[in-house]
Amino acid sequence: MRELYEVHDPVLASRFIDELITDMADGDWPVEVRSMGRTLARWREPIIAWHDLRISNGPTEAMNNLAKRIKRVGFGFRSFANYRIRTLLYAGKPDWSLLPTLSIAG
């Protein structure tokens, strides 16, 4: 499965995933493998699109996950400014020169 992302030619990647989906549909495989084949079939187009553009929304999803974790940990924050500061700290490499521009009040 990981080798699919090593393929740089979108046409070859398309053939690769089609063969993988067909092979995984074989009734001799365990249920988990067949389930993975169905998942690949559902995600075929986005996977092939990655091979065309080499773009992923992974970094965006990572930042969303980080913000949600901070919100859970910071349950009870009373001001958005405190939540924003905590988020920037967890995100790493904060620009401390901007600290005076943050309004801590309300």
C-alpha cells in the first residue's frame, strides 16, 4: 500500500491502485483486507488526485486537531485572547514580538 505513494506517474499510480483494489476483493483474503480494498475504491479519486498535484490537506488537518486538543485541555478559558495565546504556543515558534499586540482584556 505504501508503495503506491512512491509511484510518481499518475497513470501508473492509477493502474497500481486499480490492480490493488481488484486483488484485495478476492474472497480468499481476510475480511480486513477486503474492507481495505473497499476503502481504497471509495478513496480512489482523491488518491489519484494527489499523484497529479502532490498536495495534501494533512497540514490543515494537523492544525485543526491541535486547536481542538488545546480547546479540550483549556476547558474553561474565559477569553479568546488566552485561547489564542495557548494555541500559538502549542503550534510552536511563536513570534514573541507580537505579544504586545494581543489584547488580554475580555
